Amino acid sequence: MLFLIGVVSLNLYAVALILLRTAVYRTALYRPMLWNIWLSIMPVLILVIGFIAGAVLLQFHPAPPVVPVFWGLVGVVWLLMLPNASYLITELNLSHRQESDPVPLWYDIILVISLAMSGVVNTVINVLLVHLFVALSVFGDSLSALTRPASWIAVGCVLLLLGFGMYLGRYLRLNSWDLRHPVGLLRKVGTHFRSWDRIWACLGFTVTYALFLGIFYLIIAGLVIDTLSAFAAFRASL
């Protein structure tokens, strides 16, 4: 419970700093930051709604392939929206600042750090929830399923896709909803990657950010998994 309170508090703190920036220093409200926080929360809302709908669907259509297809669709939508959470890391470039801004640099530093860390934590929570659900569904109800190599390879692939999605968002200004126009999307991506310099830049960006997220994932997910394992061992010893 304290963990969830901390996650919610971090997001609310980032929102409060954005609003107070306007109220205290009489500057224009930087709405893209608020919008990006909302987008970073959407993936976990998709998971919660998907879990509830899946549980209801299981009561009426327990036989395959209805339920697996439904979970597959939820997973695709979730994965397409997930880069919106990790994208908050890129706000650290302080691109919202103007030379004439009366806002002290120290304030904007803590603001963008809070914003970026909320994106990191939101990303880790999302991936951890799916890691727990998929690992236990595929490999059984044993906690050892969470530490199987296949589980961690899947997590690594997701983090690489996130890094690539962040690159597309930052440098091509693409969003998840651009998939509504697949032809234009593919044309824009193809044009951008005609240069080998951009291909190598994308590769470096993707791997670097994936490793960054992976390290944080090891810290937070590792702590959760170790705690669950210790609790299970304690119960078994009673």
C-alpha cells in the first residue's frame, strides 16, 4: 500500500509543481506537460480496465479463443500507449524554458526531474504488472515463474520497444494515435531513416534508454519479487 501511495504522490507532486509554476511566477501554463502526465497514466488504466473486462468475459466465454484474443488486443493497445509513460524522461531537456522566464532554474530542475521520474516509475509499474500477469499465466502460479529467462527476455524486448517509441516521439514527433494513418506514418518513418546517421542515432538512443529503464526495473521489480519470495518462504515454513 505504501508503494502505491508513493507512486500516486510522485505523479501528483509533478502536477502540483506545474500548476504552482504558473500561480507563483505568473507564467503561462505549460499544458503539454499536464497532457504528457495524463498520457503516462493511461497505460495502467488500460490494464485495470482490461483486467476487469477480462474477468467478466471469462465468466461468459471461458473457452478459447475468445479470452486469449481479448488479452492479446489489450496487450497490443497497452504496448502502443506505453511509450507515452517513458517519454516523460525527455522533458529533462528543459525545452519549456524561455530566456525571459522569471522562474528560477532550481525550480524548473526539480519540476522536470519530478516529471521524468514519474514517467520512469509509471513505466516500471506497467511492465511489472504485465510481467507478473503473463509469467504466472504462462508458467504457473509459482513465483519462480517471474525469474525464468524467458520472462526477463520478454521484459528486455519491451524496454527496447519503449526506447524506440521514445525516439519516434521525440525526433519524429509521432504519437500513438498516428497509427490511425498507417500509410503516412510509414512514409514519415521511411523518409527519416534514409540516412545511416539517423539509423545509428536511433540505435544508440534506443539501447541507452532501454538500459536506463532496465536498471530501474531491476531495482524496483527485484525488490518486489524478492519480497514476495521471502513472504512465500515464510508462509511455507509455518
